[in-house]
Amino acid sequence: MWITKSINPYAFMGMHQRYYINTGDNVMGISFDISSTNAVICAFGVFYFIYKNSLPMMIVCMSTLALTYSNLISILVLLILAFIFVYKTTRNQKSMIVVALLLYVISLVKISPQNEKYINEVTKSTLRENRIEKQGHAAVQATTANPGGRFITRDEQRRRFAQNYLDSLSRIKAEQEKPSALDKKIKSLPLTDDGRLYIPAPNTHFAEFYNTGEMTPDRQQLIDCIAAHRAQLSLCRLEPFNPALPGKITGAIQTFNYLTSHSLQSIVGLAPGNFSSKIAFRAVGAGIRGNYPPKYIYINPAFMHNHLDLYLSFFSKDAGFRSVRNNPYSTYDQMLSEYGILGLLALLIFYIGFFARHYKKLSYGLPILIMVTGIFFLDYWFEQLSVLVIFELMLLLNIKETTTPHLKTKTTVQEELAYA
């Protein structure tokens, strides 16, 4: 706000959109880590204060979570809130959940509508509800229906098919000819001798408005790393680069393919720092996840041909590719690839399972536990002294609260004097 001189930097399009939709990345919180770390800690606070019936503190945590605009984490939080709304909450707590949902909706609609438009575009491209072939398929299904249960002759079936087909074409044509908001706006302008003059608003996604071409120091380090190891990076050599899947899914496929072809590593893993971890990326010496002493730079060949190649192929490109959904970071991937099946089972049985066996007694600990099992798909959380430390503290506290009886031992006057 101070730099942009704007009350709402989420709507500020100046400075080549240095902030705008990316403003949430600067909301790092007291951990001074990435904004997603702050979002997870705030999510813990939302669940904790809902079960503690503290509305003001819940609003603080939910507002901060919403302002980070970490979409994957926000979606996970909303799903968990919907779950606890119908499970193990009082009427007052349900009201607080509704308030939390309203805060998130208000943040999308009023503070950063660009994020709301982004989510809508992703949803529409996924569902593709308005495809013509889908409507045509629905029309064909309608022709085979026999509402009265009576016998329909072949000629009547053909007539109904033709009628439904023509009706569907007419409906599609009417929708296409329906005037858009822009057409209505143009027609409302005054008519002059030269016609109606209209200057459309600029497309803020063009390069002159968005800083896609700026060569930042961290991106230059990635390009230098590619140049130094180009012969071993097959994905980075692809031109043009048009990935069919998000990088996170491709990274999971890489791990599966490698371990299925190396039976010993699939059981015990490749050892820490050799395939999928924060230290593996840092040891490359390209400034990924922190700096590293140049004389100790190390890259395992398996890591080079898989996750490093995948990461560099995405994050050395323009801003459109540098997204959370395109990095291969995952705690589950880390345990499976560097510690093998034994390591992954140890995580599930002795870590998550240790807390999960108390699920019947947990209150705020249950949604926090579900949250952690979900965020394990998003980053290497065991290599950060922030999220899991708070998670373990809160879960152990909740277990202590629900399993230890609150008893007060009576003492005599003489004993109290002796204690004094």
C-alpha cells in the first residue's frame, strides 16, 4: 500500500502489474516465509478459534488467509469448513463457519476480483458446459425418451429426432445472436455523423501491462543452470514448450516411473537430497529454495533427469508457467523417492497414524489433521521450522485437553502452609 500509494494494491495495475494479482505473494506473515506458509498457519488458527468460539480471532485469521490468495490452500480450507459444518460443531460454531465463508467470498468479489475471474476461467475450461456437441448429445438422448410408456413408431421417432435437432439449433443460434454487454454499451452511446465512437478498455494481460519479459535475477540463475547442463535436460530443450499436464502431476508420474524400474530404490529410496526434497533443489546452486555454498554443489543424476529438469522447464519461462501447480514439491513424493516405500509407510503409520488414532477425541485437532494430510501434496513441509512445529503442538495440546481429567486435589491447611 505504501509503495503503490493505493488503498487496494490488489486492484493496482501500475508498475507493470508488479502487485495487482500477485499482491498476496507478499503477505508472508510472522514466519517471513512464502505466503502459502502463512496461509497454512492462518488456516490452523481459523479451525482453532472456531472450536474455541472466538469470533474476532477467527476473523483475523480468515482475513489474512484470504489476502494471501493461495488458491489451492484456500480451496482445501473451504472443503474442510464444509465438512466440519455438518460434523461435530455446535450452532454457534456453524455460524462462525458461515462468517468465514462470507469473508472469503467478499475478498474475491470486492478486494481482488481478478482472482475470482481466474478461478471462474479455470472452472469453465475444466467443465466445458457450453460445448455444442454436449448439447447435441442431450438432444439425441431426449429423442429416445418415452414419457407415456407407450409404443413409439419408427416414423414418430424420426419426427421427434428432427424436431429436437432443429430446436437445439434454434436455441444455439438465439444464444449466439443475443447481444453482449459490450454491444448494449455501444448502442447506448450517442450517434454522431461519423457513427458511434467507442474506445475499448485496454487488455491488461498484454506484455506492456504485465511484467512477463523482465529478466529477474532468480530467473536468470535458472537459465544459467540450464545452459550449464543443457545436454542432460531433455524437457528444457523442447520448443515450443506446451505441457499437457501440470508440473505437479508430471512430477508424481516421474517418481512412479523411476521407482517401478528400480526395485531396490523403490523399497529404501535414493537417500536424502537425491531426488525430491528442498535440499536437493538447494544443492543445485541455482538459488532454488535458498542459497548453497558453491564448493558443495551436488546434483544426483536421477534428480537431474526428472524433477530438476521438470522444474527448470516451467520456472525458467514466463510468469504464466511459474505457479504452485507446476512445481514437483510434495512431502509424499519426498518420502517415497528418497526413503522408499518403507519411508512412506513410516510417515503414514507412525506420524499421521499417531494423531489419527485419537480422531474420536479431537475437536479443533481433527480439521487441522485433515489440513496437514492435504498440504503434504504441496510442499516439503518437514524441511521448514514453521508449519509442522505448530501442527504438532496444537495436536498434542488437543489430545492432552481431551484425555486428561481436570481434577483439583484437596489439601489441608497444614499442607498449604508447608507448601508456602
